[in-house]
Amino acid sequence: MLEVKQVSKEYDGRRGVHQLDFTMERGEIVGFLGPNGAGKTTTMRMITGYLQPTAGSIVVDGQSVHDQGRAVRSKIGYLPETPPLYPDMTVQSYLKFVAKLRDVPAREIKLRVSEMVSRLGLQEREKQLVRGLSKGYKQRLGLAGAIIHKPDLLVLDEPTSGLDPNQIIEIRDLIRELGENHTVLLSTHILPEVSTLCNRMLIINQGQLVLDGSPQHFGSSMGDQFKVSIEVKATEQQLHNLLTPWEKVRSEVIQPSDGNSDTEQQETVKMLLTGESPDDFREELFYLLSGAGLPILEMKKENLSLEQIFLKLTTTESDAGSSGTHDLVMEESADSPTEEESK
Amino acid sequence: MRRMMAICNKELQAYFLSPTSYFAFAVYVLMTSLLFYSSFVYYQPSIVDYRLVLGDTLSMLLFVVPLLTMRLVAEEFRQGTDELLLTSPARVTEVIFGKYLASLAILIVLILCSLVYPFIMSFFGTLDLTSVWLSALGLFFLGGSMMAIGLFASTLSQHQMVSAVAGFIILLVLWMLDSFAGNTGSALQQWLDPFALTNRFDSFTKGVLSGPDILYYVTLSGVFLLLSIQIVERKRWR
């Protein structure tokens, strides 16, 4: 469906994208990840024909973006980061305009517009001016414009950025639904979005592809160990004696007890326990420690998650802890937004 | 073609809704009617000749045209809607021509407005109707090429005001081209004379319809439209 072959883009003295190489099959939903400035938008703009690559070629459904630009552009639906809307138009006239621009047959326009309006929940707003719409509705309208001509390939640049958690869920559901009939490439820097939506992810950093695979695959291959971090009221020695004979779990001390172990004062130890298999051993651990009379103050399942993979891949030794990666939204519970809202 | 008409319609809608276009029309109508008053109603010349009025009103186009064209492309860049247009199956040529077509439609309305004056004059004597109609046609050609220049200026920036000023300067230079050369009759002046914006217009007002004059305006429009297309197309190669 989409082949990006050795594509590079140089801006004036600055490297945008460097020899990017990937393909997408029909029906895939691919998440495109990377810190800000990694080249996501540049890549998407090159795929949609808004920018021409400095080197390399992009082929959509057998046709080159460079040589058969117009044919390719009619197959692609594109939602830029800020939806391209005309503030003085009404929702309806905007959709009509986009439909004409995107070669929807004249007799289908009316039908297609009303279909989009109902599909994206814009019914009440049809006659409203675009400038008066909330951010969420603007995003929906932009999305409606991107899919009105039923494109084969849908390119979405951060479709959920700047939306409130409820809207994020709505847009995600919509994208999932669209993924049933379209091939979707979406960029985001919200990691859980990728694991909930996509069947494949591409991670790009400083203009280069650093990872290509399914989020599930990476979740399990790197997470075929079950990890738990605990804080126990005990001495290191006690824990060591207790946990060393336990063969299926490796233990390592994260934060040792506070130095002076000869005082009578009780200490706490934080440990990271790694199981050899992906089985949950928390129950056993609880009985083991409580049997020994060592109270557990805290126990938390460690997700060796996308975040860690992402950080590992997009941070180099030299800039560890600085740049890019801070823009990441570490959204642990993406699906319980109401909590956040009520705060 | 359909895409071009879609863009033209959109621009006409935008003209209809934008306060700037009302302002431009108001300025044009106000100034031309003042000039009409001072040169015709006040002096009450013995002969009834549209040309007496027309010459003065012409320079108003210099101010009105940049106001009417500054938005055309600059606003697309500013709003980011160029991303919609350039990623749609429409050619840049269709986009630019659609916009130009809309500006021509506005120009026709502007010319119709200024035809009120010969209409009033016709009550005071007999007008040379051929000259009036040809003047209107000349106004269309002159205004049309000015609109193309304004459209070109609009592709140069994403700020409307910058576009308007750029458009005004280009128009002014072309307008005054013959007087830059200094002494009348100098070789340079003779060479530049045919390229000055308004010199060609005079033959229309005299009731002469000549091929080279029309060709001049059409070519001028064509060149600036082509330049506009190139500048927008170049955005892809940044």
C-alpha cells in the first residue's frame, strides 16, 4: 500500500529525515512515534505530497508520489496537526468545499456530507461557523474532511493532541472504526495510544527509524519477565536470606536500607523482583513475606512498557535525560480519563 | 475545472463575508463619487464626456486592488489551509486560477459600480456610448492585470499587510514606469512607455479597440499568474 524507500529530507542546512525506509500493508494501523522534532510531520507531509523529499521515493498503491502526484493525492486522506479549516465557513459548506476539491462526484456530495456529519457527531453544528467550534469539534471536522472522499490511505498527524480525555477516547474509537476499511498511519507521542490502536509501530528519532514492530510483540518480548517492585520493612540481610532460595525470582536492591544497620531502628528496603516467567508471583510473594513477619509497605507491578522501550531507543548516552523525551506524555491509565477531569 | 470553480466559489464567499472587501468598495465608491462631484457636478463642463471623470477615478484602483487581493493566498498560508489545498488532487494552477476568477468577478462588480457616473451624465447631454463601453472593457483589462499582480504579491508572504504593501509597490512602479525615465522624449522614456500600466488604457477611452493593447494586459496577467503558481508550487520544495 505504502512504500517509503530511502527517503531523506534536508531543510536549509538542517537534516529533517534521513534515509527512512518502511512499507505498510493494506489494512494496517501503524503508529508513528518519536519525540518532537524527530521528523514525523516531515515524513507525513512527504507521503501526502505537501513536501517533496530531497532523495528517495514514496510509492502509494503502485504509484509514485513524485510522478503521479495528483493520482496519489486523491487516494490519501490527510489530517495535519492543526486541522486546515476556514473559520468563516459553516461546517456544512466546509465539507461541501472539501468534497468538491477532492473529486467526490457531484450527485454524491450531499449524501457524503450528511454521512460525515452524522458519523462524526456534528449534527447539531451543521449551520455553525467553524470559528465558533471547540477544539474537539474542529478536530472532528478536520477528520471528516480527510475521509469524505473515502481514501485508501489515511494519514493523521497527532489526531488527539490538545483534546480533553473524553474527546481523545471518541477520536480513538473513530480511528479504530476507520481502521476496519482504511489503511491508517497516525503519529502521536502518547504511547498508550499506540498499544490500544495500532497493530504496528514505527519509532523514529532524529530523522531515522529506530524500531519497527508490533507493540504487543515488543511488550511481550521484552516483558516475558514479570516484574514487581516492593518496599518492605526489613533489613537487606533478612530479605536476602528469604529471597535467594526462591529460584524462579531474581531480586535486586534498588534502594538499600539507610546505612546504620546497627541501630535498633527499623528500616525499609526497596527491591525489584524479576520473575523468570511471565507468571504473576505477587500472591506467593505476599505469603512468603508475611510468613516471615516482614510487612510489605508497597508492592507495584512494573510494566516494562512502551515508555521504557521508547526512552531507550530515543535517548542517546550524551543527551540522556535532556531534550526530546521530556515531551513524552506518560499516560499510564489512558482509559480512565474521567478521574483526571473531575480533579 | 470543478475544483477551480469550487475554489472560486469559496473565494467569492470569503469576499462577501470579509469586512476588508466592504471597506475597499466603500473607499472606491466614496472617492470616485467625490471626484465625480468635483470634476463634473461642481464645474458643470460644457461638454459631457465620460473621460473627464474616468481619468481621475482610475488611480483609486491602485489602493483598492491590493486591499482586495492581499487575502487571497497569504491567508491560506497563515491558516495552514494551504496544506489542504496542496494535498488535494487539485493542481496549483487550478487553485490560483480559481482565486483569480473570483477576483475578476469582484472587479466586474466594481466596474458596474463606476458605470453609475456615465449613467448620471447621460441626463445632461449625449454621451459617446462606444467610448463608455470600451472604457468599461479597458477598465476590466487594466483591473484584471492589476488583480493578477495583487494575487502574486499575496503569494509572497503569509501576512496580509505585507502582501498589500508589496502589491501596492509593484503596481505603483508599473504605473509610474514612464515618468521614472525623466524627460519626455528621452530614449529610455520611449522604451519604457509601452510597458507603463495605464498608457495602454488611453486607447480604450478613445474608442479604439486594438489587439496589442489587449495582448499587453492579457500577457501581464498571464506572467504574474504564472509567477504565483511557481511560488506556491515551490513550497513543496522548501
